[in-house]
Amino acid sequence: MKLVQEGKIRLNDPVTAYLPEFAKNGKSDITVRELLTHFSGLTEDLDSKLCGRARYRLPDGPWIRSPHFLRSRFLYSDINFETLGL
């Protein structure tokens, strides 16, 4: 939120404004606000078999829920805050 106060990030901007590679697999319209509030539609967690113990990186797979689920309800997702950290 400090970055928002400083005008470096805007809550309604798509995440892709800051991380263009986030756009893969239907994630291009997700906003910073949706990550912060857990309304992004991203799944709860990454499959540890796919990520291992490596430092977090953006998921390439289709980690987004179905379109009818997207932005329709709160679902806590570690992926949201891990992406915000990047």
C-alpha cells in the first residue's frame, strides 16, 4: 500500500502493467486490487510437484478458475500475495 500512496502502483491497473508475463493463460485482466482482496480467481495454491522448492516464480499453467468463478467470490490464494511480492 506504500507503493500505492507513493503513486508507483495503482490498484485498478492490471497486474500485466507491472509483470507483462503474468498475462499467460487468461490472467491478463486481473488487477492489483483483485490480488489484494483475493477476488482474482486464481487457485488456492501451486502444485508443489511443479514448482519444487525454487524461489517463487509466476505460474505458467492455467491457474485460473473457470470464467463463472472468476471475480465472483472471495477465495484465499497464496498465489495472489506471492505475485504481489514480485
